[in-house]
Amino acid sequence: METNEISKNELIKELQTLHHEYHSLKAIHDKDTIKHQQAEENLIVVNKELDFLSKLKEKRAAELVLANKELVFQNKEKEKRAAELILANKELVFQNEEKEKRAAELILANKELVFQNEEKEKRAAELLIAKEHAEQSDRLKSAFLANMSHEIRTPMNGVLGFASILKEADLSGEEQQEYIALMEQSGTRMLNIINDIVDISKIESGLMEAHLKESNIHEQMDNIYAFFKPEMDRKKICFMVKKSLPGKEVIIHTDPEKIDTILTNLIKNAIKCTDEGSIEFGYNLNTGHQAAALEFYIKDTGIGIPNDWKEAIFERFIQVDIADKMVRQGAGLGLSISKAFVELLGGKIWVDSEAGKGATFYFTIPYEPALPAMH
């Protein structure tokens, strides 16, 4: 019995223990259930929060997609505007280039018009000058023909007049010789005029030529000096000649007839223009240029030449003043013939003078010695 009671008590204790453990486990289970419920509630809340956040993210993502699309669209619009601006800029550049091209064309056209106007003005001025020259030439030729008529008639009248006088029987031999000498002078004067006319005609037609040969400059100058010295003595003019080169250096290749004509014409011109004082002619060897040249001069103390006539006196039919007090005897061809001969020989001619203070005529010819210079 006692054994049964012990077993019963132990069983009760075990039951109590089990009951207590049950309640403990239940309490734990209830707590776990509560915690589980709380966890589920929290999970639901978290899920809801996560779902909200996910929806918010999706919304934000959708907004970002829209914003990105908007940016892409804006970028495309910007690129489109940029492309349009580039095209517009290119169009502006093209238009500016076209404007510059048109401006350049207008400038060229304006320059061409200016050039044409200048050419027209130049041609008009040239025509006016040509007209004036033609009128002057007509006037000069008329004066020349009148003067030439006088120049030919005067010696011709001398020849005929003295020939008529010679017919008289009561003339002495001395008187006859005097009249014959005067006839010879008149004939020589008329022959010189005819020679000048022939020379100027050859020059005008281009038929005049230079005939080069050996010539002694000093001998030519001595002959010219001897020819004019009596006339100088009659007019009481001091006549001088200057020769610079020594010995055989004066023998050169040139046209002696033309040199003689040039010097003769210039000395005649000096005699006509000089009533008193002196006349000097000579030359110097000029080696300062590329080619050596003889520079001749004829210096007088005569009436001189105005500045505005220094070029004109070398033209055809010109005297110092064809319409005024300075008209001198002659056909007005000597200086133009001399100029033509000087240029034909390869030289140049000019004058240095003032009115009332005499004149110095210069001309050059190439210095080409026929023999080597002696040192």
C-alpha cells in the first residue's frame, strides 16, 4: 500500500511538475505567439513600408524615366537648335562672303570706272594737247613758210640784183669782184637753206643715216674755227676753242659730216644771238657714266633763252620767239637738225641758259677711239 501511495504522490508531483511546465511552456508559447503576432504585424508593417517604398521607387523611377526622356528630348532639341544655329551661321557666313564678294566686285567695278574715267580724261587731255600741237604746228609751219619764202627770196634777190648790176659796162674790175663776192655769199646762203630743207625732209621720213668712219676731232674743230674766225673778227667777238685730248686719242669712229653740221649750226646760232662779248666751243671727255662720251659745248654771251623755250627751240621750225622782238635771221631748222643728228649718233643735246645772260649748248657723242690710247 505504501508503495502505491508513494507512486501516486510521485505521479502527482510529476503531474504538477508537468502542469507547471505546461503553464510555463504555454506562457512561453503565448509570449512567442504574441511575439510572432507582433513580428507578423511588424512584418506586415515592414512589408507595407517596403511596398510603399517600392511603389515610391517605381514612381521615382517612372519620374526619372520621364525626366530622362525629357532630358533626351531637350538634348535632341538642343542638338536640333545647335544644328539649326550651325546652318544659320553657315548661311550668315555664306551671305557675308557673298557680300564681301559683291563689295570686292563693286570696288573693282568702281576702280575700273575710275580708271576708265581717268583714261577718258587722259585721252581728252591728250587730244587737247594734240589739238594744241596741231594748231601750233600749223601756226609754226605757216610762219616757217613765210620765213622760208623770205629766206629764199632774199639771197635770190641778191643774186639777181647783183647779176643785173654786173651787166653795166662802166664797172671797174674791183667793183665787179665785190659784186661777184656778194653773189657768192647770197648763193651760199640759199644753198645752205636748201640743204637744211633736204636734211629735215630726210629726218622726217626716217631716211637719214649715220656713216661712221675715222675722224680727227681736233682737225674738224680747227677747220670750223678758221671758217668762223673772220666773221667773229668783223663783229669784234672774242672767239675761243678748247681741246682736251692729247695726240692720237682724238681720232675716233663717228660721222664727221654730222659732227661738222652740229658744231656749225650751234656756232651759227651763237653768232646770231651774240652782238658782243665772246663765243667759246670745245669738249671734255666724260667717263663718269657706263660708256665714255665726248661732251661738246658752245658757250656765248648773247641774248640767252627763256626757261619756257629750252625744249621748244629744238622742235621743227622754232626760233627763239616767232612773233616778237627776238626773231633772228634763219629758217629755224638748225637746232632741230642738230638734235636729230646728235640722237642719230647715240648722244643727247640740251641747253643751259637764262634770258639776257647768254647760253651754253651741250651735246654728247659716244667716245670710240680708233687707235689705243697712248700713255
